[in-house]
Amino acid sequence: MNIDAIVRLVLMLGIPAFMMWRGYKKMSEEERNEVKTDFTSKRFIFTGGLVALSWVLLLLEPIFEMTWMKTVGTALISIGVMVGIVLIWLNAPSKRKALLKIIPLLILFPIFLWANY
């Protein structure tokens, strides 16, 4: 078992999850309902949800040493980033602002893929 991978998993998922849970508990009932509707929207599921799921798979892959987790994680993050780029482009009030958001994604995505493999 890879101890470094377990520590990385706890630091990158455990601490943020605990902080989000604590923040959720402090919210009013109205704010909790808003969070629930935001997290169950199709837009979130196909962008942030896929990226988060792929991040979990990529963090779990060194622990269990299953290469399919890396492949599925990379495919999911690819789909999530591409859907996010399309949604940014379609929902932007000006295409110039959309390009300012899309260009960093297009630069960072190949770097991520190169570092992952």
C-alpha cells in the first residue's frame, strides 16, 4: 500500500470535505436548499461533478494500483472540461470574456494530461 497516496488523498479530499460539511451545517434551511438544487443541476453534474469524480479516481489509483481508474478518471475529466468550455461559450455575455475563461483551460488541460501520464 502506498502511504504517500493515502496522505495525498486525505489532504486533498478529507480536509476540503470536512470544511464543506462544516459550512453546510452552519447554513440556514433556505441556503441548504439552494445548495441542493445547485449540486443536482445538470450543469453542475456534467462539469464540476465529472471533474470531482475524476479527481477522486485519480487520487485512488495509486492506492489500489488499478490502471483503469486512471483511464476512466482522465476520460471523465476530459468530458467535464469540454462540456464546461461549451457552456462557458454559450452562456457568456461577450465572446471576449468567454475566451478569457477558456484559454487558461485550454492551456492547463494538456499540461494536466501530460503530468498524469
